[in-house]
Amino acid sequence: MKFPFSLTCKAVLCLMLVAGQAGAANQEPWPVAPKLTELATPYGTLAVSESEYVYESRLKVNGTAIDPPITGLLSISYAFQLPDRQAALVAINSGNDACPVSYRWVVLKVDGYQVSPAFGSCSEHIQVSADSRRLTLRTPSRETPGEIDTYVFDGKEVRRVSGRTRKK
């Protein structure tokens, strides 16, 4: 979704909080993730550059394509303001019916950005959280129905936490 005005990081986080509260009020275990195409941060603007081909949109920072390239049907799902950086979760749909979605964290800092490896268990159902050291995504396990996979990004690597947790 593209807005005719620029949202501040606080406004985006408020939107995500309201969406999360709405999901909690309905007692849905998997709230619907926001789907932004632009996120203004103190470190630059992260944006999805549209394409005439559905699965060829590109992710850009300040108008320049991210390296390594991130392409597909893209959306910025969540953002977290951390002490010296901004983290954004990007959902990537490549059109593959067997695995419709994967994720990458993009972390913007004063001196540039960092992109995590792709991860996830092919589900659009996610719960995300962050603390000062880690970014976490929980999603239904593809390999073991009824269980939850947890992916943790520590700024260096994405790990799938062993010992999957049962869905609450």
C-alpha cells in the first residue's frame, strides 16, 4: 500500500501496534501483517520499486537497488526502531506456489544497510518481535504441522531455533 504522504517511523509503528491489537481483540493467533511499499527512516527510505511485471518489483534504499538484489512481489511487513538502527522485515513472494513467501531482514544504519539471508517456512502467518540484540519471527512449521518454527536474526546470521515450540 502506498500512502500519498510520508509516514514517520513512529506512525508506522503505531499502525502496526493498532493492527496487532485488532488481531489480539479477535483472538487470532496470526494477525494480518501490514503491507507497506515505503518506509521512511532516520537512515534513509526503504521502498519497493514497482514493475510492470508482478514478480519483478525491486527493493531500494534511497532510490538505489539493494545489493544483493531483492526482487519479487514485495512488501515491508514490520519495522522496529532500535537504538542505533532501523530494522524492517520484507516479505518476498516469488510466484512459487510450493513456497509462496520468504522473508529477509533489512537493517538500515548511519553507515549503510545490512540484508539477512532469506528465511521462513513458506507461510504468511507470522508473529515478529525485537529487542536490542535480536529480531525474531515465529511461523507455523512446514515440516511439522501444529508446531511453530522460530527464526532469530542476531545481525550476523538467521538461525532456526532448535526445539520447536507448540502453537499457543
